[in-house]
Amino acid sequence: MQTSNSPTKITLAAFESELQQADLAYKNGDLQHAESLCESILAKAPNFPPALHLAGRIARKGGDIERAIELFSRVVSLDLNANSVRIELGTLLRRTGRIAEAATLFELTVKARPNDPKVLNELGLCYSANRNFEGAESCFRRALAIQPDFAGCEGNLGKVLERAGRPQEAIVSYQHAIEGANRKDLNPPSLHIRLGRALHASDRREEADERFGYAADIAEDTSTLETLANTLADAGEWVKAETVAKRAIALDPKAASPKHLLGRILKQLGRFDEAFAACIEAADLDPTSGAAYLGAASARKFSEADEDLLHEMTKATELKLPLSQRRNIHFALGKVHNDLKNYELAIQHFDSANAIGFEELRLAGRLMDRERSAADTDRIIATFTREFLDRHPKVGSSDEVPVLIVGMIRSGTTLTEQILSSHPEIGGGGELRFWMRTWKSLNLLSRGMLDRAAAAKIYDEYSWTLRDLAPGMARVTDKMPLNYPMLGLVHLVFPRARIIHCRRHPVDTCLSIYASPVSPEFAHDRSAIVFYYQQYLKFMEHWRHVLPKGNFFEVDYEELVANREPVTRAMIEFCGLEWNDACLAHEKNKRAVSTPSVWQVRQPMYSSSAGRWRNYEPWLREFRELLPAQ
């Protein structure tokens, strides 16, 4: 092989003895000696691929992932046929969130090794991370055609089918994966957890509970129990999640992440003092845990008495941290400084957090395609006209149970649901992904019409979901804010469903998005947030004129907090129910809440979030576009 700085060929024999010694030291765990020997070789031959490769493996084993990536990249640049190193490099890039780079490497490797199931599996994982579910599914199915007993790949296929909104197919894949693992005398609880999750998403709750229970019985390590507790929490099984998280902690009391998870669970259950304590314990165990600091910051309001904790959090920003943990610490510090009214420091930390979040999206290839988003908005608006709804076959049901709460995220939807679900006849369904999943699978814009059979299927699935979440309730809320593009479809299937649109001052809304650790593709860039907000305004202006007045009610956050009782009474009347005084005490509502505003909605009504943008007026930048004309 030619080096880049010498025309002479460097042979393995020239450094065979040193390389063998380095490899032996590496295998024996003496990384320092192995690294020293590699450095000796590279001092004489800086571009010798075998030494670069071994040095990269040493760095990876020693935890210096960035160094490993650098060294593997040099090997790949020197030897275009180094497919095995390309695989190692691609795997590291994928695991560190650099998805687009990893996908490019694996695409090249697939061309060289089209029948390697492990490479196809890795490429599928990259596509899945980029939400290219069609490409991921193709890779996983190709890999399984070559190696049918590849249980890990079958599990990955199940996961991508689940994420693509096809839980029934995911169930089949997970079952196949479990059967394949059993044939090898394996019984990984992770597959049972995934199967339980898919069963839960398919509203097969009893079967899901059985799988979760079985996974809990066979789980023997902290990591698996933590995964199970997370899954139970995501499924809304907060009490069960608490029990499993405490088991994980008991197995490894020195592990930080299970304690942080427990803090998250306790926070959703409204036990804020316990949640704060759990997160602080996690941070004490692992000062690099940005997630633990963020959990603590969001569990209560900070005061001058928290100076020591603020100092510890600030020191953590000086540590060498993964991007996600650094982002979390900056969001936490932004929130704390906002509490302390240090607004200039707060916005500096929010800027730092969002710069990292934007970089993570870029590396993952998930930046918003504004042209495509605008085109989608225009197509939906052009399709769901009043004339379209009027001439469409009457396929809808007379069901009055659904109450959809929509709006831009951080616009007061959680508070609205908490108030409504305080009524004894209204169940709180939380943020359901039903309409997003249904919209993708239906492809209504291409078909141009919704037939009775399709409408009946949607009706059956959604009605069953709502009634299972809140049996016996006259109304059940669905508080997925971003359901607003699908309101035309909702009205076709449920023409008597109530739709409550939550509005808030546009700059307050966008600042709140910018200050929150949310992950949509538009969330970490001021101009992208403004663009997305403007698209949302187009949608809501359209629905305001298209949907019947009796189905569509708008509530302003500022009006709700300033005139709580009359606005709340109007919402209850809109829902067609008798008044109940419990709606004026939403802070006593004990139902779990799983949004960033969980602490706020447990407090008595307050108005400090209204007009918050004025505190940040000098630093609004692109958000100024949304200020009303003077």
C-alpha cells in the first residue's frame, strides 16, 4: 500500500513484531502499552493502516470515541477497500448520532458486500434513525432473506414497522425474533419488552401487560429493567414504571441513570420533591448527566437559595460531554436563570442548547425541508375545502366522545386538557399519535376520497382507543397539539367531534419552544420555528372557515389565565356537559402528565407566562417577525 507521503510500499513485515506486541497488549487489556507501541510505529510510518486501525480500536476501547473515529477515517481514506474498518467507523458514527455520514459509509459498503446481512442491518438502522422507514424496511428484509435466523435484525424490523405506524406487522416481526432467539436457547427480555410495546400500541393491553410482566420476571440486570421502566412510562403505566425503576436501582445503587428515570416518573405523578431529590442523587453520582440536571431544573422553581446547585451545574458545562448531555445542561441552566430573572444569561444558555440541538439534527439528516413542508400545507388546504367536505359521502359516525385539543406546541394545550379532565365526565387521553399514524397509512390526498369501509375501520380503532383509556366517560380528550393538519380527516370520520384550538401570543409560544428540550425538526432554529409557526397559522385560518362553528372552539391562553372561570365554563358548555366546580381546581387533578409543562400544570393558575417575551425583548431576533404590527 502506498502512503500519502512516500512512494515506497510499507509492508506488514517491517513492523510485524511491534504490531503483534501492540495487538497482544490490547487483547490483554494493557491499553497504555498497546497505545505506546502503536505510537512508535506511527512515528516512523504515519499512514500505516494496520497501526492506525489498531490505534483506533485502542481509543474506542478506552472510551475516546472521537479519536477512534478520526483514526478509522484515516484508514478508510488510505484504503478504499478497507470494508471491515468502514463498518467499524460507520457503527461508531451511527452510535454517536452522525447518521448521515454513517449511512453514506454503509451505502458504499453494501455495494462492495451486497450479501452481508450485518452491513444491511447497519444501513437499515441508519435509515430508521433518519425516519426513512421504507429504506430501513428494505434493508432489514434483504438481510433476513440472506440470514433468516438473524433475530436482532428481525427485532429491528419490528421496531421500524412500529415507528412507521404499523404495530400489527411489528408484532409479527417481534414474535419471529423471539422464536429465532429461542431456537438458539436465548430469551432476551428486550424482545418481550418491544413486543409488549407494539401490543400496547395496537390496544391489546392485556397481552401487553403479560409481556411486560414476563420481561420483568426474567430481567436480571439494571439496564434491561431501566428499558422496561422507560417503556412502561411511555405507555402511561407510571405506577408500574416506578416499581420497575426501583428494582433497577436496588440492583445497582451507584448507577445514575435509573435514579434519573425514577425522578422523571415521580415528576409525572406529581411528586415533585421526591423527583427533585432523585434527580439530584443521579447528578451527584454522575456530574456529566445533563439529563439529571434538566430533570431537577424542571421539577421546581429555583431561587437564590439554590446557588450551590447552580454552581455545580455551571461547572458541568466545562466537562467533556456528549452533545446530548451538553444540550440538556444548557437547557437546565437556561431554565434556572429564567427562574432567577437572569434573562440575558438564560437566553445565552438557550442559544447554546439549541445550537447543539440543531447540530444533532444536522448530523442525523433530520433538518426540516421547508419547501416540502410548505407544499404539504398547500396540498392539504387545497384538498379539504368546504366544498370537498360538503360533497364527500356521509361516512362519519354520530359519536360525540372525542375532544381534540390542538394548536402549536407550548400553547397551553396541556393546561387545557388538565382543566377539562378535572370534570368527572371527561377522561384525559394525553397525546395520542393515532391521527398521525392513520394519515400516513391512508394516503387520502392521492386517493381523493374516503370510502365507508376505511372510515368504519378508523372509527372502530379510535373509538376503542378512547374508551379503553377512559371507560364510561362521556368525553375523552386527545391532546396531540400537532393533529391540526389532519382536522379535515377527523371531521369526515367524526363529524360531531369537538375541536378546541389553543392559541397563545406567537412570540411567547415560539420562545417557549426555543426554551424547551423538545425534538421536532423545526425546534432548534429561530427562523425554522417562525416558518413552522406561519404554516400553522395558514392551517388554522383555513379550518376556522371550513369547519362548522359548532365543532370548532378557540381559547386564548392569556384569556384563560386572566378570566379562568368564564372561559372554563365556555369550554365545558362547548363540550355539551353540565358545569362542575372541579374544573376550577385543575392543580388537584392527579392524572399523570407527560409533557415538558408537567410542573406548571400542577400549580394553581398563574399568569407569569403571559407576556414572557418582554423579558427577552433585546434578544428576539427572528421572532420579531411574529410581533403584531404597531
